[in-house]
Amino acid sequence: MNPAPPIVLVFAANDPSAGGGLAADILTLSSLGCHPLPVLTAVTVQDTAGTEDFLAMEADMVSDQARFVLEDMQIAAIRVGALGSLENLTVVAEIAADYPDIPLILEPVFTTAGSDEYADEEMIGAVREMLLPHTTVLVVSSLAARRLATDEPDEQDGMSMDEAALRIRQFGCEFVLVTGTHEQTPTINNGLFNRSGRARQDSWERLPGSFHGAGTTLSSAVAAFIANGMDIPQAAREAQDYTWNALKHAYRPGMGQSVPDRLFWARPKPEDEGSAAED
């Protein structure tokens, strides 16, 4: 009998476009050698251009989905995305408290693909109080980091990525990975922070276009590399490299944003296609 690959439990909403959501998690985790366990938290109506509607699952159903597989399998990591409701957030916090030895990678979703508000101040406060104390790695954009760091809009406007990350660390999470996609810089500068400050910084070339599912890809990749046994700084670096390449090879299947190619490494390269034609 072959040993099982690393198993990652995923809490996320369904995105029918597969740009983000559970399908994106499954693609990313499978691409990086993991066995994903998808727990549905909400159903959305969306495409590559934006989100029309969403419906949260009942909290008992979310809890049962997760606890049945947690009792059946050895889980290497937990990845948390959109939860859909305060009740579902509470369920995940309770599970995280019950399984403190499993690394938890959190990507809180505050806006939809169309930039509509997905979480109110009560949800953001619950993330701070209930989820961050159980979080091993928080993966956030600089904009989301500022929202988590403070409720005061005036403070958010002038806050640096470093200050936002260090404020978030005070809520109890172990590491904060902040992406600089939204910053007005020539390159994308991402920082990983721990209790001592900036643990590492990585800079990446800005790619043209806009993408649906970049954050999902990055956070799932972090979970995958941690599940595969990497330490957190190295997992953060490898996840960024994987995500950048997935975005570099992105394609536009619809009329909206481009979608990361999480299986870019499996596609024939142009020179390979030429060789196959000659053969």
C-alpha cells in the first residue's frame, strides 16, 4: 500500500468560474502533491468578471463536513478562505482550538471578485478575536492587512505594510505574509513577519493584466509546502515563486479577469510541441 500524500483540509466557498474558491484550492494543492479535503462554506454566483450573489452554508453542516474527515484522516494543514457567515467562522475557530497542533493558514476574504464588501466590521472583529490566535500563517494583501490592523480609516491610509503586520501579530498569529500587489511600487514587494519583525522580503516583477484567484493560489501553496514539511520562511518563498509562475502563465477563459494556471508545469512548452510535431 502506497503512503498517502500530505492531506490538507480546506474551508472555502464554491466559485463556479474556478478562478478562486474551492476549485482553485483543489487545483493548487493537487498540483503541489497534496490530497485536498474540501469543506464547502458557501455557494456563490460569479464568473471571471465579478460576484452576483452568495449563500452561506449552515454552520452545523460545515462543522460536520470537517469533523468527520478530521476523525478519519491525519491532517497535515488547514487552509481557511471565505467562510460566508459569523456562525461558520465560529465553527472554524472551535475546530482550530480542538486541533492546535495542525498548522492553520488563513486568507480572510473581505471583498468579492467584483470588489463588493464580503465581510462587515463584526466579521473582521471576529477574525481578530477568534481566528488569529489559532493562525500559523496569515496571508493578506496590504489593503486587507490595514483593515485587520485597525478600524480607523485615517490610520489605515497612512499605515505601512510593516506597521500593519506587526499590529496584526499582536492578535496572536505566528506569521503574517503581506503582499504588495496594491502598493504603488515598480516591483511587487512581499514581506513575511514574525514576532521579531520582518523575517524575509521577496520582490517580484509586476505582470500585466488583472487576475482572479491570486490570493487563493498563494495561500493554498503556502499550506501545501508546509504540509510537505517545509519550514515557514521557505514555504512562503516557494509559494510565492509558484504563484508568480501560475500568474505568468495565466489564461483568460471568459470575458473578465485572467485565471492563474496552477498546472503550468504540466503544459507542453513551445519547444516541446515543436519536437513532438517533428517526431
